Amino acid sequence: MPSFYSKRDLHFQLFENQNCVELTQLPYFSDHTKETFNLVLDAAEQIAEKSLYPLFREMDRQEPQLVDGKIRIHPGMKPIIRKFGEDGWINAIFPYEEGGQQLPWILHMAAGFIFQASNYSGSVFPFLTTGAANLIRTFGSKELKEKFTPNMYSGKWQGTMALTEPDAGSSLSDLSTSATPTSASNVFKIKGQKIYISAGDHDACENIIHLMLARIEGAPSGTKGISLFVVPKIRLDGTPNDVLTQGIYHKMGYKGAPIAHLMMGSNEDCEGYLVGEAHQGLKYMFQMMNEARLGVGMNAVAIATAAFQASLAYAKERPQGRKISEKDLNKPQIPIIEHADVKRMLLFQKSVTEGSLALLIYCGILSDKISQETIAENKLKMEALLDLLTPIAKSYPSEMGVLSTSMAVQILGGAGYTTDFPVEQYFRESRIHPIHEGTTGIHGLDLLGRKVWMQEGLGWKALLKEIQKTLDQVKSIQELTDLAHSFEEIYLKFNHSAGELLFKRNQGPDKFLADATLFLEASGILCIGWMWLKQALSAQKAISQGALEQGFYFGKIETARYFMEYELVKILGLIPRFHSEAYPTLSMEKDWF
């Protein structure tokens, strides 16, 4: 079977580079060990290899269809979804008393990475349910938890997040789905429509449970008036709940998972059950959204990793041409991996995927530490850092994952453009991630417009402190001084330009935020450079201790050098833009196009 991820690299990232086993020192995770973590990863690999990967191409070719008001998906998904429930994947991170395993979220993410790399479409169903169930168990009443979560945990019922509307995409303040009180407590009549709802309807589960945003009649305008509801497709008594599947979207990639257009209340009979307090819905939903944003980053890394593994295997086997310095045409052709430009493309993929994976694992471990931190000051600092890193860890892998999978197609050449090889599918599937869970532009505004400034820059200061700590460690290692010098020079220039950019805040939000996406891009490059410093440190430590697989570790250090020489330097091209007083994106008139 083709390799869709590097088990060796994943274990390096988890156990050597960032040592997730330290989490077991926290009481909540104390029943776990490195051995239990390995069992989880091995179990994920088994499901990925035996169940998900065999359906990878089939689910792309046999995409879901809307038939008689019901979406039909690949029949192979029903037993897989049920297995996710029976084996405890859906509620693995929840407490023992709720039937969970108190598994660190980072291990859940790492298992998800394996699933997503094997078959992205097939992987999304259980994790959507985890997120929806988590909202109910965190903010819902005891009655809601008892009625809905058991069947969600078992895989019988699918969970969704229903936000987007035709006239209110990222602008949730314009949301128009309404909720009208009834005589029953916390029961409302829901009316409206939602679009692009992942797994919003399908025949592999007995019921679909929507976590849906709506505005109660008379509520304040804007985001402050939004409430959260549980809206099942089928009520608990078995009768339909006036949730109609109006349409299905046929996508560029990621075809195996249905994306539905839903209509609620066409017959004035759609019931929704209030979660928590009225008008707090967006606050509640952001719990799921922030987790989902890191999840999207991991999805993007997983697909790009699968594409990298495919192009790497091809480059090792495909003979073509000879070295430029070789003039004897009687000599045999060489594998294309020996050509410098092919190595450049492979190094680009390796640096993007393994650097992004390192950042997401860092965020996952940070999230687990936050969940168990008892000292308020420490928790505040860690939360500020994670809040700052979230738009970066979502956007860099998403944007660069598209370029990375494109590079995989390029390495295969004409073969890569055909359906005979998997990289064209990876390329198509990667394109959704800069859109999912907030577009890149939205996250640029979030980072520069909010996260950098929150709590007097607490998150930004924490990031700089962590980067400096790593840089100082690298400086102390003689073999890595060139890496430290390369990084520090650009890091200081970026930090200085970022400080000057902040002065533009006085010119008003239009100018200040006009290039927020470019600031996000530069911040992403910097953070991945930081992650490569950390990986180089871990690799050099292993080499110095005489570890086996020296080639693996030397490969890490050489990839870090590639990143500093080829990718980090791109920040220098962005810095002049931050200083410029020209704003063609503002001054250009729409009629001039």
C-alpha cells in the first residue's frame, strides 16, 4: 500500500521534538503513557490503511447525490462511522464519567492527521460530531446532554456546525435565521436557511444533529443577538423536524463528504432547543470554531503530506535525464530526485508540511496544558499565545498546502495531471482550506486587528519570548550557528518593521488593515522558521547522542537550512510593503477594473 504519511516523522514530532508525553504528568492525563499513545496512533493507522484509504479514490469518483430529498453517500462510510463510535474515537477526549478516555487533544489531532492523510473526505464525519457534541456537553443543559450526546458518541447520529447563510458568510452579524419562543421552556421555532453545511445530510447515520446559530425575535442586532440551538433533523419522538435538504453542492475536491443546503421551517414546524443562555451563541460557537480552525490547519497538512509522500516515491523511481555535468549519453538515466530542481521542490514540500505539523502539534499541546492549568496568570499567558497562533496555524498550512500539493503535481509532470496518479486529487482537495473556517483574509484581519493588540499585546510578547528562547538555544550549538544567524537577521528586521507597522494604526483601520493578510503571511513564515529551529535542535541533539537513523536527523537540519535560505527570506520582500504609503488596493476604483 502506498505511504500517505511518515510514521517516523509523526513520532519524531510528538515524542522527540515536543515530547507530548510530558502531558501525562498532569492529573487529568495521568493514566496515559507513551505506550498508550502509541497504541492510539497504531489503531488510527489500522483504520486508515484498512478502511479509509481503500475508499480514497472511490469517494472522489462516486460523489454524493441528492435523491428524493435525501443525500446518499458512499455505502462504505456507514460501517466506518459506526466503528469510529464503537471504538470510542468520537468522545475520546472527554472525561471518564461521560464515557470518554481523557485522551489529550493533541493525540486526537495526531490520529486525525493519519485519517485525513489517508482519505480526507472519509475522515471528517466523526470529528464534526466530536465538535458538535462538545458544545452540547459544555454549554447545554443536563436534559440536552442526556438526550443527544449518547447517540452522537456511538456514531448513530451525525453532528454538524450550521453557521453560513446565503447573505451572511463570514459576516455573521447579518445572520437572518430566526428563532421564535414557544410555550415550552427553551424550545423555539426555527426558520431560515443554511448553506455549505458539511455532512449536513446523509444516509450513513440515523439522524443529523445541527448546532445552529439563529436570532431570537427581539434580540439585539449584530453578533450580540445571536443564540445557539440544537436542531435535529428528526425529533426524539421519531417525527421529522421540518429540516429539508434543499440542495447539494458539487465540489472541486473533497467530494466524498456532502455539503448541504438546508431549509428550516418551510412548514413553520422546525423545533430548536436553546443551548445555554440566550444571545451567547457566538461566544459558545467560537469554542468549536477555534478548535476547528486548528483542525483545518491539520487537514491541510495531512493532504499536503500525502501529496509529498506520493511525489517523493515517484521521484525516487522515475528515471529521466542525467546530471547537467554528465556529457556521456551512454550512461544510464538517473532518478529525477538527483536533479537539483526536483530536490528544491521536494524540500519545499518537506519544509512546509513538517514545519506546519510542528506548529500544529505545538498548539495542540499548548491547548491541553491550558485545559489543565490551575494558576490564573499562567493560564492567561498561554491562552493569549494560543489565540495569537490560531490564525497563523490555520492559514499558513492552508495557503502553503495548496502550493505544496501543486509542487507534487509538477514533480510528476504530465502524469501528475492525470487521474492515474493521486496527486491531482490532493491538489483539488487542498484548495478548500484557505476558505474553510474563515478565509485567509478574515484571519489576517483577526491577527493584526485583534490578536496582536489583545491584553496589551500579551500574546505577541509571549510569542517573541518563546522565539527568542529557541534562538538562544540554537546559538549555543556550534553546528547550528549558521541557522541561528540566518534566522536572527530576518527575525530582527521583521520585528522592527512590525513595530513600525503598528504606528499606522493611527491612520485609521482602512489603511492599517489594508495589508493584514500580508502581515499574516509574514508571521506564518516566521513561525514556521521558528519551528524549524526547534526541529534542528532536536535533530542535532539526537546526532550528538549517537542515535540511529542519522540520515533522518541530517535531513531535518538540511531542510531547516533550506527554509532559512529559500522561504524565510521571503519576509524581506514583504517588509517594504509594510512601510509603504501607497495604497492601490484602497485607491483603485471598482469601475477602473
